[in-house]
Amino acid sequence: MKDTQLYEHLLGLRSPWSVSRVELELDRNRITVHVECDKGVVWGDPETGCDRAHVHGWVQREWRHLDTCQFETRIVAEVPRLKYKSGRVEDAAVPWAERYSRITLMMEAFVVRLLQAASNISRVASLIKLDWHTVNAVIARAVERGLARRTQEPVRNLGLDEKSFARGHNYASVLTDVDRSRVWEVTPGRKLEDAQRVLSSLSPEQRAGVRAIAMDMWPAYMSAAGTLLVNADIVHDKFHVCKYLNDAVDQVRRAEHKRLRAQGESPLTGTKYDWLRAVPDKRCAQAVALRHLYQANLKTSRAWSLKESFAAFWDYRYPKSAQAFFDAWTTRAMRSRIEPIKTVTKMLRRHRDGLINYTKHRITNAAAEGFNSIIQTIKANARGFRSFDNFRIRILFFCGKLDLMPASARSH
């Protein structure tokens, strides 16, 4: 088999495209495959479906291909520029690459696989000797393909959470499909219009089919869900509730520690994380130390006891039983005379229905919280983002579970 026939076979070329010659440059460690197009081919006008496109000239273009025997391989071809009846002019599509891409479809599929394994653009670009912008363009095209291939399958349970985008109070709203553990969409901001925009990424049929959405107690998110997800119950996320209670215990500890130190010695010195961490083994050293602190009759001990006792709420399966427990717990918490606990209790009472809904749907933002480490890694690898679009496509690339491969790679 001749080298020209070999590359025609490898590239899957058909008429009017063919390989005219293959050039080996040993000094540059490069192979250049020259592809030509039959000058007499008739091109159709896709805008009308019946007219003939006029060949408005030829432009020489170059694409990076997969290495051949460790030789950097490039494809060079003169591509006809077509003028349609409407007056629009564009390059003809070539079978080995997407329109206006600088790399072949096979190379693009290889880059996608490398990124999925390495998740670092700079390292991947250095490994395969491509520039950062080319690899970033691969990510953007892959996400665009994946979003276009999404089907209109029902989405039953959602999660809506905020993520830090850049320094300062810059946030993004992240919508997740809880059942499939994937990021559905990302939009900048966390205001009402931002939440409405991210929920509108679902089709009207999908929004009508949503049964529950897990979220924090952020008013903008609740209002957007109430407007656009008319059949969905709002479920307040247990992880955020636990965070509020932990913060309240820590506020009590700090205030009491300051007061005791002013009087002399404080037993709370160095105990910050003892009150916050979970201790499943009651016989371990941490549990013994905490038991000693708990028996010291401190206000922090009482706050911690209330926080720990609320954990039983999440085990209830029936709304009426959960309501009875919730009402009894909040009454006890309000009588504790511990202001940070009372503040959180008042907030929980205002969102009682969303908390009780957990007994029916039992969904959380655990998937969204699980994406935090991935998103933080993405941000660290990128040394931060100046463009929100780049931030969004990286999250969807790595967390969206999209079909990212070019069409040629999917068929093999």
C-alpha cells in the first residue's frame, strides 16, 4: 500500500478529496500530508437546497493530526471558498475536521480523553505540543456538542446552589440533576433573574415534570423555583442547616471562651473542632475529651446538645411525625436563652415547610457539594478565571456528564 493510500484510508477520505503526496521532514520530526480536492466538483447551496454554490476562490489551511510513529503529523489542503445565493461566503466543510478547527477530529477526540484523565489544560497542551487557546477551543466545542446532544428526558429532582466564581462577592448559580449526579447548567450571579435564567435552561416540559428541588434558604432561589417549577416541592438542604447550627455553636463557644478567659482560665481553649466534628465511636479519645467538656455545665455544651439532637429530624419518614419533633425541638431551643441558637431556630421556623418536605423526597445538595472539590481543582489549575464563559464550560466539561466526543470518534 502506498503512503498516499495509507493516509487516505486512515483519514477516511472519499471523492472529491484525495492525498496527493506525503512529505517526511526528518530534520523537523514532522510528516506533512497534502490533500487535494477535485476542481470539477459541484457544490450545493445548503441555504436553498437546490441551487449551486459558486467557488469564490481557494484558501490553504493546515490541521494538526495524531502523531504517526512519533512524528508530528499535519494535514495541508486547499479548501474551496463557497459563495451562496444569499451572498454569504464560507469555507467548504472537510471530512477530517470541524469547520474552522485547527486540529482533526481524531486529534480532538484524543485531546478530550487526555483532558478527562488529566483535567489540566496547560499540562495537556504541553504534552501534545498544542497551544493553550487550541485546547481551550476543544473544550468549548466539546461542551457545545454535548449540550446539543442532550435529550429531553424527564428531570425529577434538582439541586440549586451557589459557588464562588472569583475573589470578592462573585457567585455563580449551579443547577444539578440530583438523580444522575451531574451539573445541568451554570449562570453568573445568584439574584432572582440569575436563578430564573438557570432554571429556564430546562424545557417547559422538563420544568413541569420536576417533583422537588433542594436548595438553601436563599429568597431569590425560592422565589424563582416557586415561579418556574409549579409542580415542585422546595426541599431545604440538610447540609446547609447543619452548617447554620454548627456556626451557632461556634459563636457561643467564642463568646463563652472570651468571657472565661477574662475571668482566668478557660476549658474551651483549643476545642473549636471538638464541637464541630462528628465522633461516631463514643469510646475514642476525642469522644472522651468531649464528654468531659460536656459535663462542665457550659453554655457551649447546651448549644452543642441542641445541635446534636436536631440530627434525629432527618431520620423521620412521615411528615406528621417530623412536624411533632420539629415543633418540640424549636420550643426547647427558644427556651434555651442562647441567642445564636434562637436566631437559627427562628430561621428554621420560617422555612418549616421546606424542611418537612425532606421526609417526602429525601434529596439533598450532596451532589452539588461533592462537585465543590472538582470545581476548586478546576479553579486552581486555571489559576483563577477572568472569563465566566471559561469557568462555565470547564464545569460542564468535567461535571456535566455530556457526550463530548466528535461524531467520527463516537462511530468507532
